[in-house]
Amino acid sequence: MKILPPTLRESNRYIAFTIRSEEQITRRDLINEIHYSTTALLGDVGSCELGLRLFSFEDLKGIIRCAADTTWKTRAVLASVSSIKGTRTRIKVLGISGTVRGATEKYLLTESIIEAEPERKITQESIECTIAINAINIHGSIINYYNNKIDLMLKDRQYTEILDRSNTGYIGITVFDLKDKEID
């Protein structure tokens, strides 16, 4: 069987990414979670169309290959991964390139990466607060903050049960949520 000439081959894109996680993640666990998210988001046929393959993964950085016309779907799949083996996880796309070498040199080997979205500051000590929204007092700890956005880990039992059912550990609050509201 002859090899197809480059003009007849399907073109691919290589997505460089990094992972923020509370614990170390293995390559096998990452592959399993990406495949689960792909089938959950796009179904079996959609996951076949993406043509995903994890090329490299070291020190919570990696490169994944996808078909050239499915880069946005692949980004959506990577964004939908929220936990791996019960550990809260965030996959951040650093960039997309046409070659593995380009993705490695542009996005993974650079020491000072200009971030599209700056990292949030994690508070060292938890700040206890109570928020009154529509005559309901919500009590919790502020765990992250960035500009006018706050991530609040709830202490109230009725709300933590709701968050547990939705596989969420905290709620995000912005200035628009807190306008004309009381905060202790």
C-alpha cells in the first residue's frame, strides 16, 4: 500500500496545553478523562471526527493532535474537563500550531509565556464572610479572588449538598452579583 502524498492527507493541528491541578496527574488518567469528556460532549461519532491523540505529556504540560477543522471542538472538550480522578483540574490551552515542533518551541519551551488570562490569586488564609442575596444569608470562605471576581466555598449544609450533586466545590461571584448586596 502506497503512502498518500501530502496534498491528499488530512491536515492536523497541535494544541499545546498546561494543567492546573491540586495533585499530580498521570498520562493514562488524562487520556481517559479526555476520551470520557469527548464522548459525553460530542458522542461517539463526534469523538471519531476529532482524531485526538496525546503526543507528549510531562510536568503538567503537553501537546494533543486534532484534525485541522475541529480545533474549536477540541478546545471545548479540553475546557469541559473539570476533574481527573476526583481532583479538581483545569486544562488551559496555550496555543495552536501546524507542527509539533512549532507548538513546542512557541508555547512549551518559552519561559515567559504571555497569558491571555492571568492566573487567579489563591488566598493563603481563608477569609470567612457572609453574603446576603435576596434575603438569604450565605456563609463561606473566600478561596480565590481576581479583580472583581470571588470564588466562595460554602459552609451552609443545604448549599454544599447542592454543589456536591453538581460535582462543584465552590461558587463564583462577580461584582454584578453583589451590587446592592450586604457582605460581612
